[in-house]
Amino acid sequence: MDAEFWHSRWAENRIGFHLNDTNPVLAKYWPRLNTSREDTVLVPMCGKSLDMTWLAEKHTQVIGIELSEIAVRAYFSEHLYTPTVIPLGNGQSLYEFDEVSIYCGDFFATKIDPVDVVYDRAALIAMPPSMRKLYVEQLLSMVKAGGRILLVTLDYPQAEMDGPPFCVTGEEVAQLFSGCQITHLERDEADESHPRRQKGLTRFAEEVWLIELP
């Protein structure tokens, strides 16, 4: 689960986690965050997600953080955008075009001004257990007091499949975000036709959470 793991996934185009459309969960539950157009949005480990473009249509500043330069360049090229690229040192660069800014580099070394809202579909579930507490601490440090997080997690028997994406249970969400108000918005239990179930998982569910900071 080091940086080289993710670099190789993108280099070899092994990106099954990438969705070729906007995530329906985002459109369905984003209104629950009661956002305004002026709210700054953070998307950690954004890849080349189309969700960034959906969010940019509704907010004046959408910030992504992504380790892979391949993913960052692909996002802009696939949208026919020509971003401004600013070297930041320490192996990091900032790509900017209109409402979208993507910091290319290590999430844990990225410095940004605190944001109003976060959309995490693919970051927490990409973290092995040993890194999740550190990830959440870093994420919460990037959010203003009273900020909100729309979090998507997966629940399945971890012993039946190697991550990523990893299983993150409701109990662990409660532990990681203790001190925050946590609302369970949805649990979508997959039937036997789901690709993950067809690969042998006895159960597989996607869960959606609203996390509100004090």
C-alpha cells in the first residue's frame, strides 16, 4: 500500500475503482450537506473522477488531491482542459483550471486552507487499517469547524477478498469520527448479480454517511 502500488495501478490502467459516470450517491445525497455555491469542496484521492466536474458545476472551488500524475493529467485531457501547472516543490504540483484545482502529490504532505465540505468516495476505503486513523486525523485538520463530509464506505467479509477497496464497518466509522455527528444515510446491499458477489463474496454493501464536525 505504498505510493508505488498506486503509481503502478495507474500506469497499468488497473483502475477498476474508476467510475465512467457521476456517482449516483453524490447526486442523491449532496443536498443533505446544505451547501452553498461559495463553499469550498475537497475530494481526497480524486483520481480522474467525473464527480469533480459535477461538483464544479455547483461550487466555485473544488480541490482534489491525487498521488498519480497520470490520473491528474488524464482528468484534464479527457475534459479537453488545459490547466495551469504550478510546481510546489517536494515532488508536488498544483493543476488549476477554472473551478477545479488538483494537488498532485502525497495526501499526507499536502497543505491547503481549510475547506467547508468533503466528498470521500474512494479515499478511506483505499486505506489499510494501519493508516485509517492517520488519514482521518489529516482529513479533519483540512476541514473548518462545522464542516461536513459525505463519506462512502464498503462492508464485506474482509477475509473473502484482498483490498483495496477495503471493508470499513459502521463501528469503525464511529470510532474514527468520534466527536463528530454521524448520520447513516444508506446501505445498499448487493444481490448475487453484483460483480463482487459473482467473484465469491457472500455479501457486499455500499454505505453512505454524513459526518458533521463540531
